[in-house]
Amino acid sequence: MKLGVLKKLGRTLFRILAGSLTIVTILLILLAMIGQIVRDITVEWAVLMYIPLLPLGLWAILWDLLWLSRRPSHFRYHLTLLGIGLTLWGSLTMIGMGGAETDSEPTTKVTILHWNVYWGGKKGGWKPEIIPEIVQRQPDITILNETPSKSRLQFLLKKIGGTAIMYEETRRNPLAICSSWPLQFERYVKIINARAMTVIVTVHGQPLRVLAIDSKRNMSDKLVVLSRPLLPKWRTPMLSSIIKTINAYHAQRKPIDIIAGDFNAISRSRGFDEFATVGGGYHLAAKFSFDWRGTWKSYLPLYDVDHVWVHKHFQGLKAELFTNRSSDHRGQWLQFQLP
């Protein structure tokens, strides 16, 4: 008798647990959809935007299939349909659509590599895999975040046969631009919550102005519990500051050709909307790949926080993203044609 009661109690508790998990899943789906529509209008809303659609959609499908036979007939397949919709939404917004054709005859091509190399992948130096990963792609311009010291950076420069301009010559430098083509430091740029500089790289006789960005800390101090911040940093002020910089250069007839760096902001952020038109407009390079565009973390890249934006007067864009476990960020390589 007691055994039967325990079994009945166990089944009841299991049904409650399964029902609760279903409710939580549906709630997360609704919050994720709201986050994608409203986006980061405030730092609080930004949290919802970071709920990853693809894994949530796959989980909804799996959970529905596991317990399909235990549900009333009028509730069957509903969660699966929601999961399929969420999976498609998450995939289509995070996978590139391939390269862009050029309208003119083939001209000189320029290649760029951007990568957050995570201080060389280890304290004090480069992991052996990082330098060959860069060298094999033979970029004309290499833009790096979180590089090690100047002496360690020389190991890369010897391989590519070029020079580098660093944001600061410290043990852990936030930014560096390397090239075998002539480099000219222009100036440090004041950007809210970020380090930035402009550098002129003269490739095949044509000067290209690069604005390199390194966003500061990830978390906001707006909500702290037990000394730990819980909200992501609101990136709208930083992105608005970048837009003002682009406009200022454009007004001086000194257009910025390439904007690249670790923004710590996903491409769905509202602040990126104006990048399509400001200063003549920019393309998000990763969208010209056939790859998953997430760059962080490298072993499960749910978020695209590293970006390269290329001015729209360049044609023939194509891009690739690559993973090397020596860094916690994925890198990206892109190619375009000079006008």
C-alpha cells in the first residue's frame, strides 16, 4: 500500500516538474522574442536580447518530442512549432549570406584579418598555433585586440615582414594594427567606454583609414548583487560616440574606410542601425560569409561581438570566420576590391 502511494506521489511530482519546465521553456521563448523585437532600448531590456534563439529553439523541440505522448492531444506539437520557428529565426539572423559580386572589372584586392588573440593565448607570450593561423591567410592589414607586449608582437611581425602600431606599449596591449604596407598613426579617438585610434594604411598606393576599437569591460554597475554585476554594459553610448566620430571625419572629407574591433556588442544592438547610412554607409563584413557569425566564445560562439565594418564604396566583399582554441574569440578574414 505504501509503495503504491509513493509511486503515485512520484508520478504526481514528476508531472508537476515536467509541467513547470514546459512553462519555463515557453516563458523563455516569449522573453527571447520580445528581446529580439525591442532590443536594447535600455540596459534592462538588453538582457532579453542576449537569450540565444538557436539553442532555445532546439531545446523546445527536444523537450516536446520527449514528452509528446504524455500531453493532451490539443497541446501536442505546439512547443515543437515554436521551437522550429525560433531555430529558423536564430539561424537566419546569424548565418552570413555569402559574398557580394562586383559591378566592374577585377581590380586590386585587399585582405583584412581581425582577431581578438586573448593576450597571445597565454600569459607572457604567444601560443604556437596563433601566429601560423594569421600568417597562412596573408592579410594586407591585421587588426588585433588583446595582444601581448611589443617584444612578443615582434614574433608575428617577423613572419609577416611588416610593422605595427600599438595603442599602448604595455604587457597587455588592447589594440594593434599590423601590415607589410606603410602605416601611419593618425590619432587616438575619444570613444565612450572604449579605446580607439585611427591609422592610415597605404595599400597598393591607396591610403585606407582604419578606426580600431577595443570596448571596455562587459558588465554594468547598475545592478550589483553580492558584489557581482548582473547586467551587461549598455553599448548604445559607445556606438553613438562612434557614429559621431564617423560624421566628424566625413565632414572633414576624411572618410573612415574600415571600422574593426572587439565591440562587446552584438550586431542586433540598436546603436548599429545607423552604420548602414552614416558617412556613406558601411557593410558588416561577416554577413558576406557562409559562416555562423558568432565570435564569442570560440568553443560555443553564441554572440557576434567582434565586427569589421567596411565602407560601401568598396565592392566584391567576401568573408570567412575561423576558430582556433588558443583564443576565446573567433577571428574573421575578409577581402574587398579597391575602387
